[in-house]
Amino acid sequence: MTPHARMRRVVLALACMAALLWTAAPSSATTKLVKIVKNTSTNKFQYSPAIITIVHGTAVEWTNTTKVKHTVTFTNGATYNKTLLPGQSVFRTFNVKGTLFYHCLIHTYMKGKVTVT
Ligand SMILES: [Cu+2]
């Protein structure tokens, strides 16, 4: 192999690596985090933030930061009901535009809203 051909191979390999990094980067940036927390002033559990707006294709990750069990239960759109033990997380990707409501089956006052644009 001539030095010139070797150089072309190196450049090609670097270009491939750059392309991989480019495609891999946005996935982490398109995850919206929602925590399940206990509000210390009201002493009640809540989704935080409870109201979010995301672009379609975005994933939402709910994490239960409390010491008790909760659910993420959607009441419209496709059926979705996940139970989260303390410390657990769950993902859902939203590909369809619209407004969706969810709540906790255990603490029915816990409510959330996801608007997909
Ligand atoms: Cu709950």
C-alpha cells in the first residue's frame, strides 16, 4: 500500500467514526426527565415537572425518587401503565402529536400532562 492510499484509509476511518458520533449524540439529548418526588411543603407526591411539552420522537424518562411505589398510567391514547418501585425508571417514546394525560393509580391526585408537538 502506498503512503497516499494509507492516508486515504485513515481519513475514511475518521470520517466513519465522526458519522457514528454524530448519529449517536442526539438520542441522549431527546430524552426529557421527569422525577416522582415528595413535595416537602405539601407533603404530597408529584411528578416534577408535571406539565411538559416535547417534540415528537422524544422519549420521557420517569424516575421514582421516593420511598414508595407509584405508577405512570396514561388515560388516553395507547394503553400505558407502568409501576415504579423506589429508585426505578421507565421510558416512553412519543411519536404521535397531541396532548396526553397521565396519573398515579395509587395516589390519584398525582397528575401529569405531556404535549407532543
Ligand atoms: Cu403515586
